[in-house]
Amino acid sequence: MKSRQTRLEEYTRYKCPVCGRTFETYKGCNAHITKSHSLSDPPTVNPGEGLEVTNDGGYFLIKLRVKRSLWDDIERRRHEMNLSMEEFFFDVLGNMAAFGNEYEYWTRRNNTQKELTYIS
């Protein structure tokens, strides 16, 4: 089996989370988003971030790419809750799957939800 040489551009291009168009620079991608897409609902996925899901039979494999600042916030919340990273992610996913919008409403009503800080 031949191995394929990876091109640098495959790792350096930024993808618009709204339309999927790719750009060579983060700045170029952000300029495109500002000019081409409504900012009334800013994207929740920033350029360079992404999620890859693979069905592995009875389980799913999730590969997540996030900005360093988001990861730092996740680490801080996990540490505040005194949980392992695995416990933290399964708690978050489990709560959203079980409660959905009701969970979000409950946390806001009780003033326990904190603002996102990683988006700059």
C-alpha cells in the first residue's frame, strides 16, 4: 500500500463554518464571514475548529479540534468540578442528551451558567 504525502495546505487552510469555503489565513476567513454571512447569529464553530465522527459498530469515535483558548476554558471548568476529562465530557453530553433546552433553561434560571470566554 502506497503512502500519500500530505500537503502543507491541508493543515494550514481555514474553513468557513457557515458555507465550507476554505481560506489560507485565519484573517481571510474572518473577513469572508463578516462580509458574506449575517452576524445576527455568529457561528458557534470558529475557523480551524471541527468535529469528525466515525461509526465504529456499536460505538462512535469523536475527534474534536478546538482553539487553545476553548480548551483552556474546558480544563478550568473540569478542574473546578474536580472531574477527570472523561467524566466531564460524559456529564456534559449526557446532560444535553437527557435535558436539551430544559437543562440550559434550568442553569440560566439558577444563575449557574457562565458566559463563554474563549471567543475573541
